[in-house]
Amino acid sequence: MSGRGVALRAAAGVAGAGVALAAYARAEAGRYRLRRVDVPVLPAGCRPVVLLHVSDLHLTGSRASWRRARWVRSLAGAGVDAVVLTGDNFGSPAGLAPLLSALAPFLASPESSLSPEPLSPEPFPPPGVEANGT
């Protein structure tokens, strides 16, 4: 086989792998998951606390974003005590509406609040370090 034939086969293989990877990524993006992890940190006899950790929703105004928001909203019936949002929840200004819709049932409780402030007692960034890492 000539050098050109080998190069064409290699290019076709790379292109095929790229198409397969793109198809997998598209399918995976629509598979939402709820994972349960038990972390035994409370003293014996305490009622378990159920946290819902939400991250990387990347909501926009698209139909897929609204579908993702409905899925998050459906988790309100799962006995969640607190929701922790850790970022990348909307990717454009149009994503704010689906995000607020997703969180609405969680915010309906009188004890709930939505705060952009970090709840950690530790300052971030640490003293002497600027936000850009210098």
C-alpha cells in the first residue's frame, strides 16, 4: 500500500472516531443522573440530612435547557433538605429563566434562601491572593 493510501486510511479512521465521539457526547448530554452518596459524618442518632448538589447545568433558553430545568424541578419531591449550587448553571442571560424555574420548588420553603454569597467562614480568595491567582 502506498503512503497516500495509508494516510487516507488513517484520516478516515480519525474522522470516524471523531464522529463516534461527537455522537456519544450528544447522547450523554441528555442523560441526567441522580447519584446518592451516604457520608457518615453526623453523630449516631441524628436525622440524616439530604443535600442536592447541582452543578454544570449550562442552561440557555433552548428546549433542552427547559427539559433539564424540569428534571431538576422534579427532584423537589425527593425529600431534599438543602440545595447546593456550585456553578456553571446558566450559560447565557436567557438561561436565568429556566434556572429560576428549576429552583422555584426548593425556594418555596420559608427556611430557604438564595444567596450569591459563599457560606464558608473562610474568605475566598485567601488574604493576599487576588481572584486571578496572583
